[in-house]
Amino acid sequence: MAVINVQGLTYTYPGSTSPALKDINFQIESGQLVAVIGGNEAGKSTLCLALSGLIPALFHGQMQGMVTVCGMDTQQYSPGQFAGQVGLVLQNPANQLSGMRYTVYEEVAFGLENLGISRVEMPARIENALEQVGLAELCDRSPYALSGGQQQRLALASVLALTPSVLLLDEPTAMLDPQGSQDVFEIIQKLVQAGTTVVIAEHHLEWIARYADRIIALAHGEVILDGSPREVLTSSRIQEAGINWLRYTQAAHLGIARGLWSPNTELPITLEQTLAGFRQMGTTSSTRQET
Amino acid sequence: MLIRADDIHFTYSEGEKVLNGVSVTIQPGEKVALVGQNGSGKTTLARHLNGLLRPATGQVWIGDWLTQDHSPAQMARRVAYVFQNPDEQLFHQRVWDEVAFGPQNLGCSVREVAFQVERALDLMDLRGASDLNPRDLGYSGRKRVTLASALAMQTPIIVFDEPTAGLDSKEQEQLAGVFSLLHHQGKTIIVISHDMDFLIENMDRMLLMMNGKIALDASARDFFEQSRILETSGLIAPQIVRLSQKMGCSQVSTNVDEFLDNFS
């Protein structure tokens, strides 16, 4: 069942003359991990805001078309009504932290209090969320004494504690070290396996290649590609949109002219696919030399 | 301009030792990456270079200046610093004014300021945005304004904290171009980053920070040969390094062309 339904969505920010999103149409099934990619200004963050209901509720501008999430039309329900169902983690954690709480623990409690979760239920949900993002040990620290990467994890924990059925993440790993990014993607993968629908805007294509079920590529506010990670990430159209191929894909593509990669083998997007393709060619050419 | 840190130690008020005996010398014109896990002390070390932080014990020399004898405003003549988060750094209403702020404070003439600002805006592809409010730009636009502000200072040393975070491929290529231009001008470039694919293609020397110390100091190629220390420090080798290692190439490649040469 489609948990997110976007029909003919066009949105223009107040004071702007050109739309940030133009005639966007897609549906997302429940329990999928969908990545949204695109150059900067392509509309990724705007799309996240539209799926969270903050557009049109907080950003007035001009919206045409319809967005429904968990059966709720974003033009008819308030962000408060969405909050229990849809979680949004912003790109810059400084914009997400409440600024009203003294400790990491209280910061995670803030959202739960606003949803009216009982005090009995709260500690377990807070501890579990902090545990998941690896911040349990820092629970007494001030949110403002954390590093950028730690703040980013705190923003994620605050949303995880709300156990939303749809999770929207706008570049959640931009400030994290590689191990931290991998941890975040493993958390996301577990949530997806447990049935959460996740939409993630992300620049790091290697993580997306490994974890996403589907990729929607945007350029200048329009959907230019929508398909499997391998289909999208090896398309020449994403390069035209200012997104470079992974080094794996580049190596295989350049390898064709040198006879190192078979033109009949689909271009790779993971290390495993790349190794398999180069090795297969290696074996074929050595067999040929022997015969 | 030579950078020299001698056995520096530093503790924030919360008590944990963040730098625990760091000694390093960086030659003029080097392209050095500072890598390590979140919380390993990278940013703290970098902020010692422009005098924003002073060591509890030990000394930091920038050329013939000892950082503790100079104010951050004086240090800004020698070391420019680009913050990870552009919003910590922007405070003017116009992109042009933001970029002009540094050279104006250095006492440059009106003509010199205009020249430096225009040049920096061109380099960061911001010429069309010079009259806009930086706050009206997207994240990467604001980031490029802070990069332009640092370039306009014309300092011999520039420190970039996570310069590629939030930039798309095209903007990253543009940044790589700016780095190579700065390098040709003889400037020292110090980059804090987690983006190993970018670092291996653009940096010469890698410093790995672990628990407030420099755990490894090597050329980019030698650094990534040491896969064991990378694993224990939470780093993941660049795609091209993993590919060349798994394919059994005799040496680590630093870019796609080199990999294909080594392989065939």
C-alpha cells in the first residue's frame, strides 16, 4: 500500500518567481528505503519539507497538487497531527534542537512530551533512542557541548524516540565520520526491516547504492529518474544533473575501452559488483590466451 | 610559511583532555588532511593554528609568530579558517559585504578590497549572487560564501573544516580546482574531512588523530596502505583503494586512471 502519495506537486517559495518543485508525481510503498538525490538546489530539501507537511503549513508560498502521507492530506492536517506519524530530521542539527533543554536526555524527552506520551513510557523510549545512535553515555551533557556529528545523532534520536511510521532524513550523515555514517545506515536498515518507510536525501552515493531500494533523482525541481539504484546510478543522465558516478562505476566504464570490462555487463555500483565484473573479464581473457 | 606545534596539550572546561601531546611540522605549500573520528581532536587542533584556542602547555608557531603572543585578529593575517557550519560564520546582509569583511579588517585599500572580493566571488561561482543576502542562499551557497571570504583574505595558510560536506559533485570538483590553484600559489592548505574519496585525490599528506594524538602521519598513498589502523580508527578507505586492494594490485591506486593502469 502506498504510504506516500505525491500528485502533480508544484511549489514556489514566497517571494520567488520560479518553482522549487515542478509537477512531481510518485508513490512510495510502506517499508521501503527511498533515496532522493540531486545537485544542490535540485529540490531535495524542499521535497522533504513537503512530505513532512511543513510545506504548506509553515512555508506559505504557492503549492499546487496533492501530497498525502499515511492517508493524511498535508493541506488539511497540521504538522502537530503529523508529528506522531512522520518524523523529519533536518540537514543542520542546529535548526532542529529545541534550544530549550539543558541535557541530551531532556532534548529527546521534548518531542515525547509534546506528543503527550505518558511519563511511565518515556524513559524506555528515550534510553532506547539514545542507545541506538550511540549517545547513551552523553545523556547528561548539554546539547550545545556536543560536536557537530554528535548533534546530528541527537537530532536523529529525538525523532526515533517518536517511533514515526514515515521517517524523512535530509542528509543525516553530512557531519558524521565514516563509521558514524555506517552506524546511521544500519539503524535505518533495521527500521526499514521493521516496517518503517524511510525517505532520505543524501549526497553519499556509496551508502545509497548499498542500502536503498529505490532512487528518485531530481534536477531543477523535476524528477529526472526514478528506479532501482543500479539503473539510476549508472545512468548518464545523473552526470548531466551534476552528480558524479561512483568511482566503481567510473572505473568499469573506462575499463570497457581497455578491454577490462565487458560492454555486456551492467555497470557496477558496489565494490562486490565491480570485483565480480573485473574478475569475470580477467578469467575470460586468460582462458582466451591459453586456448 | 612554516607551521610548528610542539607537544601541545589542551582541555576544555568540561575536563576531558582533547589534545594530549601533539607535535607536528607543516612545510609551506603542503596540502595536509586531518582525519579521525568525531571527537578525536581534529577541530581543536585546527583552532590552535589560528589562535582561536591556545595550548595549556606547549607552543604553536606560525612562521616566526608564537600564537599565544598574538590576538586572533592578528593571526587572521596568516591563517584563514573556514568553519564546518557556514551559519556560525555569516553575519552580513549582503554576500559582497560578507566577503569584503576580512580584507577590510586587514586594512586593505578600497581598491584592493574590491579586487580581492571580485576574485574570490569568481572562484566560488558567486558573481551573480554578490548583492543577495547570504541567508537567502541554500546551504551550499552559504558554504561557498564562507569559502570565498577565506580566499579574499589572501593568507598564506587556509584551514578548511569539512569543506565538502553538503556540496554536490559539481561543487566538489570546483573546490578541488580552487585547492589546486591555491597550491600553485604556494599556499598551505589544511583540510579536516571525513570524505576519503575527495582526500585521496586532492591531498598529499594525511594526519590521523586518535585520542588527542597524531597516530599516523604519512603520504596519502602510504596512509591508505595501512588498512589495519584505518579500521581501528573508524575510517573507511576510499573506493579506489578498496578496489585496488581487493583486486590484488601491487600498490594502492589514488585515482581511477591509475587503478586501470596498475590493473592492466
